[in-house]
Amino acid sequence: MTLTRRKENILKEKMQTYDLFICAFEDSADIHGKNLILELLKKNPNLKILAIAGPKMRETNIDIFMNMENFQVMGFVDIIYALPKLIKNFFSIRKKILKINPKASIFIDYPDFNLRLEKSLRKKGYKNSLIHYISPTIWAWRKKRADFMAKYLDLLITIFPFEKKYFSHTSLDVEYIGHPLINLANEKKNETIKKELIGIFPGSRLKEIKRNLPLQLKAAKKLLIDNKNLKFVISSTNDVLIKEIFENENLDRKNFQIFSRDQNYSFMKKMKLAMATSGTINLELALLKVPTAVNFAIKPIDLFIARNLLKINLKHYCIVNIILNKRVFPELYGPNLSVNSLYESLSTLLNENSKKDIASSLDELKLILNTNKNPSEMAANLIFNYL
């Protein structure tokens, strides 16, 4: 690059101003981020947005500072190995926000990283609006975060109705908007679609897939012994890895199909049942009324840390069960997850009486989460109040 060209780029960067900086570090945040951006740009097409974005957000009319994929790690131990990279990215983001000084900075979920960044920005003199979209699970652990957030944030946007009360003792502006995924449940159903597929959702990260998919495929193999005509479909974020694991299990290809994660919703509508790694996908399946066995393969050391050091001991761990305050989807975590336990849970879900009971509970879930408004539009309106 010539000296003249470099000077031109520096000048261009100095002249560029941004209204918003948005941070999304996970798949679910990427989905919420895209829906939020579309609503923001609908209200003001000239809005200038710089973001850390995943593939969904990158489809919108924004500028990209970093890709979300640089931040994806899972498990307490894995985070330790990723720390040098995360620390480097932390300071790069902070430096960029302080330099461009956007009117508001929005951080979606990912609390361990984002809350530290929000605090650091305030300490370094950032005086514009700090907005956190999707509350940390302070109802599960680390309740003192409520006071921490009240000290540094201007606005917290929550998506579950029970969260606001945990901040009632603070002066923080906390607004409940309903869950952005509720639109799935409100879509008109095509009654002619046959529900004959069994979905397999092994997760999106490489380590999630490696830990969960082998167990899921072995459980599928046992179900095929009971009924050789069952049809399974596998949601994929990495075809090469999934095909490699599939080949190792020596399964008959005629009973299985791999599809891209971008096709999740179209395939979910054809599912009579699913097994899914714990995450937002559980809520998506619930809103589309797909009975689901929730699984999460966790390292023994991670389980020890969660139980003994972090003192995480909940009645339920799947968000669907937490919202409904009862066991609707089977939960198979850590030592409770095995090929047999997953197979037995799926066999139970195939029972017609079981499916009727679950369907009734999932209707209740929809009523709880539905505010009869567009949550992403409500979030956009709240954010514009802080610009």
C-alpha cells in the first residue's frame, strides 16, 4: 500500500462516524442482532452501525469490525485455553469503541465478556449509552451482578418475564420486551406438512459436535432397531466433521439426511421429535411444538467447577423447563447423559399420550412469552430513546 493510499484510509476512518456499536458473540446473539438491526434500519435507514457480527448480522447493511466466530468457546476449561485470544480481542474492541465514540453501544448476552467490557469502557471515560440486550442469568447464580450492572449500564433489555424483579432494588432502567423468537410460534401453520422426521441438533461449535453427536447417533441406531423406517435429519454447521463422525458410526445413509443450519426452521416444521444439545435451539423447537430430549455432554472437570465452585444447582437447566417451572423436556446433562438414557427419553417422547401432554405445556409457554408485540421492534424503540 502506498503512503498516499494509507493516508487516505486513515482520513476516511477519522471522518467515519457511527451511531451504534453492536457486539454479538454467539449464534443466538447473531439471530437477535440481525432482527434488531433490521428494525433499527427500518426506523432510520441512514443509521451507521459498526458491529462484531455473525453470518446472520453480516447479511444486513452494517460495517463489520470483527467476526463473531473469533469468540466461540465452550466449557470452563476451554475458556482458559482461549484466554490470550479473548484478552487481545477485548482490548481491540475497547480501543475501537473509545476511538469512534458511538452514541450507544449494545452488547448482546455473553455476560462474562460483555460485563467486563462495559465496566472497562466506563472506567476509560466512555460517557454515551451502554445497553445490554438479554440479561445474564442472575436468577441462576451470581445475583450480585444486578448491582454491578446498575452501576455501569443505562439500559437492560430482558426477554423473559421473570427477570425484571431481580433488579427491582436498583435504579437501572430494565425493560421486558417478550422473547424475539415468539414470532416462530405466531407463524401460520401449514397443516398439510407431514411430521415424520426426528431432528438431531449436535450444537454449532466443533467441540459441542464432537462431544454430543456420537451419543446422539448411537441413540438413533437403537431407535432404528425398534423401527427401521424412522427418518433422521442432522442440523449442520460443519459438514466435514459431521460426515466424519457419521461414517465412524457405520449407519445406513438411507435413514439420515444432513442439512444446513440455515434450513433449521423449514426442517423443524416437519419434525415429530428431536434430540438437541442445550441452548437457544431448545426454545426454538418448543415454540414450533417439537417434543425434544435435551442433552449436554460436559467434561467432569467442568461439572465439578459448576457444582462445587460456582454453586450452580438449579431445579431445571433447560430454559423451556425453567420458564414453565416443570419438567416438560427431558434433561440429560453430564453423568445423566448416556446412549441408553437418551434412547429411553426419546422412546417415551414417541408415545402419543406423552406428546399430548407436552403439546399442552408448549401452548402455555407461548402464552407466557407472547406480549402481542414485535419484541425486536420494541427493543429498537427503546434503543432510539437513548440515542
